[in-house]
Amino acid sequence: MTFSQSRCFLLVTGGCGFIGSAFIRWVLANQKVRVVNLDALTYAAQPEALVGVRGAAAMALCRAISMMPVK
């Protein structure tokens, strides 16, 4: 099975943060999986930390919107 046929996906929550983006870069450099990055993109998010991997076929960025009420 080639990488493009791989069915192995890794879901990373908070992947636009400091630790999450470092983890995604490491995974894409060292593992043969596809990454789904689920992030709320709030004040702490740094999407520019993934500039080198954004748009890569191995990663998808999905914006999460919280439906929980803020107290």
C-alpha cells in the first residue's frame, strides 16, 4: 500500500498551538500518516506555525466552532 492509498489518519486537536504544530511537523516528517488538524483558531492559535506543511496533501486544517455557552 502506498502513502496515497493509506487509510491511517491522525486527528490532532489544537494543532495550531505551539505544541500541536510542533507535533504535526514531527509526525509528517517521521510517519506515513495523514493528519487532520482540528483547531478552534482562537487567540492562542498560530496557523503560521504550519506554513511549511499547510496545503500539503498529508494535512487538512479544520476549524472547530464550540457550541457550548460561555458562562
